[in-house]
Amino acid sequence: MSEPNARQGSPDKEPASEEQANRSAIDNTERAESASVPGGAGPRPTLGRLFLENLWAANTFTVTLLSLVLAMVVGAILMIISDPEVLATYSYVTARPSDAITASWTLVSEAYANLFKGSVFDPAATTVNTALSPISETLTYTAPLVFTGLSVALAFRGGLFNIGAQGQATMGVVLAALAGFLLPLPPVLHLLVAVLAGALGGAIWGFIPGILKARTGAHEVINTIMLNYVAVYFLTWLIVQNGVQDPVRTDAISRSVDASAQLPRLFGDGLRAHAGIIVAVLATWAVAWLLNRSTLGFELRAVGANPDAARTAGISVTRTYVLIMVFAGALAGLGGSQMVLGTTAAALTPLVVAQIGFDGILVALLGRVKPWGVALAALLFGALQAGGNRMQSYSGISLELVTVLQALIVIFIAAPALVKAIFQLRAARTARLQTSLAKGW
């Protein structure tokens, strides 16, 4: 009895090869996964089924898409409630429900159809200009939102909440306009100087809260909000000064920017889309590279994740805070410059910046503070604004409803638990899908 046992534990026996051991481990794993399939050890789920399971799982794409759907549903309800004629059909809904259903469907479908026609494409277009007009308007609204969204997103990745994109854009539009009609320069150089002046104006306005945060610990939210007011009142004061105000006008409007400093049109003079959208795409790529490929981007993300740990690792938190706000301000300033160098009016007014700074906060949140996500979110918001104009003109829907839709989208995205509960989303199975793809299922 002892002899076989001794031979069995003898080191002379040849051990199993490493390849055989790995194959055995893989077989055991596959048998375990097959056993985990409901109903016992059955056939493995197909790749299509795994894809559908992953699509309906609680991942970022699904939650964002369903947030858009929920916002449109709530928007449809608000349209029905705000229309007296449609609402009147519900007073006798028990007698003739078809009237209420038909009226509601007609109102909502026409409104969203006009939203699409005003932002993407109008099937009834008969000329090239009318066919390109919707997308041209969308790109015109999108360009400045990309810059202000990137401004907020970049600061957020660095641990700062930049509420001052509105003021930074205002200072950007001021310096861009001043360079546009005060400096006598040749065409290409004039445009380049005006764009850089806009970036410089925003960078200066971002440097102030950055240095205050780094040196004194002053909260950037308070500082940037206060600087927004300073920038707006400075713009209002500047417009009516001699040499800036249009000499042939008595209202608050500046001289027009020289043609040599205006951004060229993409689709000709008849449409408003300009080269600013190209600059916006390049800026998105640059910010993505900065965050993911550069040493400065690594330091920025490290400070945003844990400033104390970053300081312990030898990263200058003070320097990083200043650079974050300078870069964020420059981006917002570029967005502001689009409002005067890319528009047909090309002049300063008290409302020239509109609300692009505050809308940039929504764009950054919708884009999950990721550069390319911000660009797509800006495109969506630009489409909503462009289509909202047609929706108001042709369907009688208030333009403020588009703002409500934007707010609803952000609310649902900011509350993913609510979306998951409404649609009963499962936990994400990305890892399982990737494993299946790797094994060739």
C-alpha cells in the first residue's frame, strides 16, 4: 500500500504541460458559464442576444438616449396642456376619445416634425439653399456652444466648477470685436488676430478666479458669478463710448467688424454657417488630446480627482488651478468671438453673447464632461434651438418650450436612478459581452 503511494508522489512523474493546464482552465470556465445560463447547462447565448442585453443595460449610452425620450414625452404633454383647443377636446374625452387622441397626435407630431425640418432637413425644399438652411442654422448655433461646453467640462475635470463661461465669453467677444474694427490689417492676418484676441479676453477673465483660488482659496463659483456681472456691465458701458459706438446710430450698438476679420461662410453668403464650426471640431480634438495624451492633462485629472494626493506626488496644485481656468477662459472667449466674427450683424450689442455661457453648463453636463460628448451635446442643443424657431413659426409652440426640453434632458441625465427605475434597466454587462467577443461566440 505504501509503495504505490510513494510512486504516486514521486517527482519522477512528468508534470502536465502549461498548455494543457491553460486549456483545462478555459474548459472549466466555459462549463461554469454554461451552467450559469437559466435552465441549467444549455447552449451559450448568441452574440445578438448578448448585444440586446447590453443595449438595455444601465450603461451611459442607454441612460442618455432614454433621457431624451423621456424629455420628448414630457414635452409632448406640456404642448397638449398649453394648447387651449386641444385641451378642450379632453372635456368630453369619455364620449369621443378619438377627438382628443387625434388632436393631441396632430399637435405633437407637427411640432416635432417642424423641429426636425428646421434643424436637419426639410423634404419640401426645392433649392439648394433651402435644403441646406436647416443644417446651416444648426451648425451656427452649435459652434459657440462647443467652446463654452468645453470650457465648463475642462474646468470640471480639474476639480473646478466654472460658472463664469458667460463672463469669459463676454470679454472674448469684446476683444474680438475691438480687434475686428480698430486694427487695420490684411484679411487673413486680421481674422487670425481677432480670433486670438477673443481667446485672450476669455483667458484673462479666467485667470482672475484661477489665481484667487490658487493663492487665497477663494471659491471659484462665487468669483466667476461676480465676474459675469462685471463683464456684462463693462460691455454695456463700452458700447456707448466714442470710437466704439456706431456713429450713425443712437442706440447701444458698436461699429461693425471689418469684412477682413469675419469668419468665412461654409455654404455661401446666403447661409449663416461659418468656419467657426471647423475651429470648434479642432478645439474638441485638442482638448481630448490634452486630457488623455499630455502630461499636463494627467496632472489636471490628478488634481481634479484628489488635490492632496496630487500635491503629495509632486504636482503643483496652485499652478494647475491657474492653468485650468486660463485654458477654460480661452475656450469660452473663443466661443464669444464666434458671436461677433461669424454673424451677419458683426457688431457689439448688450445681448450679443445671448446665453451661450450658461447653456455651456448644460452642454457639458449632457456630454458627461468628455470632449467629444460635449461636441455631440452642443450639436443636439444647436438643433433644438434651430428647430425651435420653425416650431414656433409653423406650429405656434412657444420657443420657451425648447428651453424646457433642454432642462428636462439635463434633469433626467442628472438623475440616472430615476431613468433606470422607470425603464427597469439591468446592470451593465459590458464585461460579459467583451469576453464573448474575445472568445468568438
